[in-house]
Amino acid sequence: MTESAQQALAILRDASQFKWYVITLLAFVFYVYTVEVEKKNWNLVLAGLAFWGMDWFNEIWNALFFHFNAYAPVWGAPGNTGYLILIGLNIEIMFMFAVSGVIWAKMLLPDKKTKILGIPNRVFIAVVGAAFCVFVEVLLNAANALTWEYGWWSASAPWLIFLFGYLTFFVVAFWVFDMKTMKSKFITVGTIWAVVIVSLILFIPILKWV
């Protein structure tokens, strides 16, 4: 087992790590969603929840990857935190992803057919957004706040990080945003979160795998 994985396991779901700024971050997330609900911007709210749910999928499979290889997760978050939820997900990252989908969906143009630099705006913003997120991850890795232990998931080979680490989040969030009916939006987002919640219940308290 890598040293970084051992460090993360040492603080995994350790309540003694709690810091009061977590409450401020929680209030910020509530504010972002409350503003959009007040305006009845359901497209934004549901796109945001879809984006957030997709990140949970990634964090769960990353934790399962570590469970089965017992060497290292694909990415880890062993550094200082207010609470480490999963081996690669601390509470600060969680709150960031909770609002990221809303932020990026706000950048979408009203007409999905409108192009930016000759590229459909949904595709353009998804690609730029995913690339920006990879850039931020590279900086976090350089600061040793986010650890990578595999050559195929690293700054020298960022393609998988781009495609599966982020682009899927944008694609699903924007897909939900553009769905024609609210029923379709709620079913899709509800399914995403049902799978996430069932997985967390199954893999944490029942099987104790993550």
C-alpha cells in the first residue's frame, strides 16, 4: 500500500478532523440552490444535481478500485481536510462539485444550436470546462493535495482524467439541462441519485468496502 493511501485511510471518516468552515461551505451550497429554486430555474438545479451525482459515481468506483487492489486509489485526498468521506473525496471537494454543475450550466447559451468558434455551445463549454478542471487537478497534484499513483492517470497522460474524470459530468449535466420535459429530468436525476445512495449504503455500512 502506498504511503499516500495509508495517510488517507488514517483519517477516513474521522470526525476529529472536523473544522468549522465546513458549516460555511454548507451554507454556501444551500444559498446557490435556494437562489435558483426561488427563480424556478429547475433546469439549472437539476443539471447541478446531475453533475454532482456523476462525481459521486466516480468517487465510489475509485474507492472500490482501492478496495480490490489494496495498493492505491486512482486518486487520493490524504491532505488536511474538514472530513474525508471516501479515499479520494473530502468534504471540501464534495461541496465544490455540489455547485459546479450550476455554475457551468449558467454559461450555456439559450439556444443549444448556437455555436462558439464554430462549435455547438454545449460541446464547446463541456470541452473547455473539462479541460479547465484537469488543469486545476494538475495544480492540486503538484501541491500534493491530490495524489496520483498510476502513470495512466497523471499529468503526463491526462486523457482519461479529461474523458472519464470530467467530460462525462458535463455531458450528463447538459443533457439533463436540455431535456424537453421535467418528467424526464426528474427521472434521470432521481435514477442517478438512487444508484449513488444505494451504493453508499451497500459499500460503507453493510459491506465496509469503502
